[in-house]
Amino acid sequence: MSLKKAYIIVVLILLVDQISKIYIKTHFFINEEIKVFGLDWFRIHFIENEGMAWGAVIPGEYGKLALTLFRLLVVPGIAWWLWDSVKKKQSKYLIVAISLILAGAIGNIIDSVFYGVVFNDSYHQVATAFSGDPYGTWFHGEVVDMLYFPFWEGNLPEWLPFWGGKHFSFFNAIFNIADMAISTGVGILIVFNKRAFANKKE
């Protein structure tokens, strides 16, 4: 697989990710939700998080800055891994997986680095770009999440140990296209491990 094709994957994922985030940011306010096609299990639910993929958070005053700087350091390494894998004519599985991971990482970095100074607050209002009243500072932007798939929600049977009778929702994570790209890339590396890391035969 050529480097050009790998870059096309990265650029396409980034475009879809950023277009969807900017649309949600400028058309929804925090916690606003709509059902897609009227389906209970497919919703657009706008939230923002300061942390890692899937809404995980690093606590502490400097946690957000540390995470953003860490991402900025890691992305060049992933980019080099992609370039090196293409140069060595590694498996398409590996190259596609790295491309997805790279695109997802860059997508969430854009939010973290720029969104804090580009957009104003989304609480109880729809944000606007370059309003002159940014909600944050450089490197302290929050990541936009919106994809929500609550396939099942209800009380678990009483006979279940530990969780019996408790309210449970599956799947309650809210995420974005960048998160999905990272997870898909990692999934390819796990599920197709032997094919992804197979030695290229001459």
C-alpha cells in the first residue's frame, strides 16, 4: 500500500471528524440530544470532555495540558511508524490500522489545541467561532463527543451477583469519529494480529 493512499485515509477521517465536530459545536448546546431517524438506540448527544478517548479524564489542574503535550509527542512517532511501514512494504492491515490511529490522534489534538481559543461556551447556548469570548486557552480545549448508542437500558435481574437489581445501560459511552478511528485501528491490530505483523515475502 502506498504512502499516498495512507495519507488519503488520514485526511478523509480528519475531514469527517472535524466537520462533524464543528457542526455539532455550532448547532447544539451541551447535553442537547436528538434521536437519529427516531431510533432509541442511535442518538446525537453533545458533550465535551477534557481527557482521553471515550471520555476518560486525567485529574488535576495540569492533567489536560499534560495529556495534550503527550499527544503532541506521540503523533510524530505514529507518523514515523506509518512512513516506515510503507517503506518496508508491510501488510495493508498494518498500514490501514496505523493510518486510522494517526487520524484519530490528530483529530482529538485539534480539539485540545485550538477549540478553546476558537469557540465560546456551549453551556445553555450554541457556540460560535471567533466570537471574541473564547471558553479556554491554547492547549486547554475540550474534545467534542456526540455519537451515542444506548442499545439497552433497564434494571438487571435480581439474581445476578453484585449488579442484581441495579439500573444498567449498554452502551453508555459517548464518542466521536476520531475515537472510533483509533478503536478500529487498535481492533485491526488485535483481531488481525498475524496478518498485520506478517513478514513481507519477496
